[in-house]
Amino acid sequence: MLASVHHHPIPAFASSFLFPCSHGYPSPRRQSPPTGLHLNRALIKLRRPRGPRPMAFGSNRGEPEVGERLYLGLDFGTSGARFALIDKRGIIHAEGKREYPLFMSEEKMDWARSWKATLFSLLGDIPSHLRKLIASISIDGTSATTLIVDSNTGEPLWRPFLYNESCPDALPTVKSIAPPNHTVCSGSSTLCKLVSWWENDDPNKKSALLLHQADWLLWLLHGKLGVSDYNNALKVGYDPELESYPPWLLSQPYSQLLPSVRAPGTSIGHLKEDIRSDFGFPSDCAVCTGTTDSIAAFLAARATQPGKAVTSLGSTLAIKLLSTTRIEDARFGVYSHRLDDKWLVGGASNTGGAVLRQIFTDEQLEKLSEQIDPMEASPLDYYPLQSVGERFPVADPNMAPRLHPRPESEAEFLHGILESIARIEAKAYNLLKELGATQVDEVLTAGGGARNEKWTKIRERVLGLPVSSAIQTEAAYGAALLALRGIHEK
């Protein structure tokens, strides 16, 4: 086990916002072997676990104080999941991570089964003497990852629609009912995924229910079907300012599939009795509504004032700017999440670490980065994408990756990619300013890219702004803050 202590008290901002298969989960005594995790590893590099490997746990220097309660956050990213267990002061008592196991169904990845197995594996990974102290749990998931499930059993009726999956077939229908340039007017929106499924003539429409990834995983814990949060529900059309679904959406025949919506970090109910008894959680352990992964990372980073921004450099590039003004414009993939009385304005690009993982190993990235002069601009003009399609700052499902010409020097090639991603980031922040958001004055970085010092200096030069790593970079920590909110705002 790896010791890790973080003595960072929760700021006022955090405490203000912190705002299917009922059974059949893996027993804590019979778990699949743990594996390591790189959150920004490309999906194509997922592997079957090859054998036991120690989990990365962090622990306080001493045991929790007598009578002290702990708060559990779980982050479900694109290629794996993490947990963080904190106390009310924000000190981490344990943390761990797992890759998603490779479960196949008809030669396709069975994501729902994989997420479920990972959830219960992580619960079993928490030291047993700490499980009995957990007061509440929350989960974040990838934005717009969508499941259509049976409203009686919670079983998926269709394979999950992943966060970056586009449904252009449904876009004309969605644009015909939604206001111009609304957040849902993007092929990768949750609503487009719902409409695409609805128009497939599925016989199970009457018994169907829409849930987001975090909603479904939380349901496995609390057992109350049909509950979401207003961060996850934004891309299906929920209006967090009015705190309701708009009339244009409620008038559609598929509105019957929409979940009820609560603020992130709201207590839904207690952990199911069978899970409590099997894993050793206390009888009063609450389960709280979650959020999206990028919102959770923002919460963890503690950017508390308007003008502060967080760039998440993981598999993809996601930016969030704290603004006093709400901005929505689907033409550019821009949308705003509510954060108490302010707005998190931003979007998510398909560029990011997944592209790097396709080309370089960790060792190559480290060695080649050492050869880069970050103060020298790269003449290479790329648009690094894993596959065709971009969401933000340009919403173009037909945009092709651009990684040529490729120089003989691998260090120059990496420099060009890193600088090109930085230019995309700069274009994104400039776009937000043009649309009326509060001007960015500082950028904090979360995700694996935050550890690359040369990339940070490149970004600082390209952005013309101070750039630094966030104190906390893990979305699981932000989810734990939501769990803390849920128990203290009952």
C-alpha cells in the first residue's frame, strides 16, 4: 500500500455547492484481480487483468478520530474508475483505482456489466475498517453517457451510448423541437441519443427509462429508479435555471422516459441493506445524487472565483470556467452547468491524452518531453483527434484528425501535438469570452496532462495566462465533496 496524506481543508465554496440487477454484484471476498489504471489510456488499449497487483491506497497518518465519519466519492471515467474517501476536513483516508474489465457481448464491449463489476470491486477495495465509518456516497460519470433501461428491473434495454458517440440521424428531429443553438442540438447530446433509440421502433418503449451513467450506478446502490442530477440532465434538455424540463421537451412522446432531477449532492436514500451487510457499511450510509466527471474535477480543483478555470487533460480536453453569465451555443459545443448562483461555462473537445496514447508509451512521453523547449513555438499545425468528429470549440461531426506532416524527430512530433492541443485550448477560452462569459484570468489543470511540466509551460505561453496544477486533480475527490454535502444539508 502507498501512503498518501492530503491536509487541505474544504473551502467555503465546496461546502456551499457540495451543494441493474438488484443483486449479483461481486462479493468482497471473491473479487477479480486488481489492475493498475491510466485514466487517459485509449479505449483500444483496455486489457484483461493478468493477475493480482496491489491497489494504490492512501491513508491518514493515524486512524480517524473516534466518532468521525467518512465520505466516499467514485469517479467513472472513460477507461477506468477511482475512489476517494475523505473526512469533513477534506483529508483523504483512502483512495484506489481500477481499469474496466474487458467483458464482451456479441463481440462488442459490454460496458454496463463492466461498470457494474468495477463499482463493486472498488467498494471491496476500501479497507474494511474504514467502510463502517462511511456516512454517504456519491458518483460522477462521463457526461452524456446514456443508458435506456427497463423501468421495472433497471436492466439495460440497449447497449449504452458512450459520451463521445454521435447520433446524427436524430439531430434534425431534435433541432425541429428545441430552441436554436440549444445544448441538445449536438449529435452527441443525451437527447439525440434518446431520440435515436426511440426512432428505432424498439418494442420496449412503454417500459423504458433513461438514466445517465452516474444515475444507473447510484441506482445499483440505493435501489430507487429514475433519479438524476441537474448536471447530468443538462444535455437531455433539463433547464437548471428554471429547475424543470422545458415545455417543448415535455410535449414529446419520449418525455415519459425522463428521470426526476435533483441538485448534485442531494441525499436520495440509504444504501441497500444487502450491500450494507455484505460489505460492512453502516446502516445509516446515505447515497447522494452525483454529477459529471468534469464538474467533479472542477469541484476538486477548488476554483472558487469568477474568472478561474479548470482544464481537464485526460483522454479528452474539457474546460470549465466559473462565470457570472450563463452561455449556451450548440454551434460551438458551448454550454453552462449550474453551480449554486454561478455558472460553469465550457465544453469538451475530442482532442487530448487518448491521441497521445495511440502514438506514444508512457516512457516515450516522459523521455521525449525532456527534449522539448517549451518556450519555442512549434511550426507544426495539427488537430489531434482519435477519430473523425469534434465537439468543441468547433462542433463538426465530420472533422478529420490532422497529424501530418510527421517530422523525423519524434520529439518534434510530440512538441507539435502538445502545442496544437494548447492552441485548441486557447481557441476555446477565447470563444467563451466572445460569447459573453467572464474573462479567464487563471487556469488550473486536472487530469494526467497536469503532470507534464513542459506541456504546462507550452500552455502558459500559448494561453498567455498563469497555468498551474490543481491542489486536487481527481474527480473522485470532487464526488466525495458531493457526498459530504449530501449528508450535511439534509
